[in-house]
Amino acid sequence: MGGVLKRIFFWNYERGTWPYDVIVLAIVAFVFLTPRSWFHDQAETSPMPAATAIPCEADPTSPQILRCKVNAALLTPQQVSPQLQEKAHDVLLRNAAPLKDRTFQITQMEPVLGQDGGVLYYEVSVKQ
């Protein structure tokens, strides 16, 4: 029995032999039949944050500017960059009622930090 396990572990069977085929079949069965929960896969238990309504309010100094609070969990990476602004634009377009299906431009984007130093949300200024 020890010799068989050693040959399986070190893959000493030639291609086309029945032990080789059995081992390949066992690997394929393991890959497709193993439940995700065995590997603590987070995708099933905690998916990406659901799209939620984004609160927006008019800027008191300029009626054409809206200030929206975008949850940081909806945006990654955590640094303000052109890619982050593009993703914020897409999130606002889908989830901010005053901006839905409208043309707008992000004029400013500031992260709001929590006590632990992590980003809670982004204060996004939008020009309609």
C-alpha cells in the first residue's frame, strides 16, 4: 500500500495507463464536486456590496453642483485616481437618483476617513 501511495504522490504512472486516468478523474471530481464552504470562499457568503441609493444634496454655494456621499466599499482602489473617478462616475450614474441617465462631470473627490484611518466614504462634487 505504501508503494502505491508513493507512486500516486510522486505521479509515477505513465500517460494512458488506467491508474493515471483514475488519478486524473479523481482530481477533476475533486475540483468540480468540492463545496466552496470547505475553502472559506468569501464570494458566496459576502458578495460585493449591493448597489444602494447614494445620497446627494445641492451645494449651498452653487446650485449646479451636487455633493454625493459614495460608500468606499463600492469603489476600489482606495486612492483618488483617474480610474477611481471613472468608477465613481459609473456608480453615481447607476445609483444616484438625481444623476441617473444624465450627463455630469466629477469636479472634486475627497476621501472621508474614519477613526481607524480607513476611508468611510468619498465626498464627490458633481457638476450637472
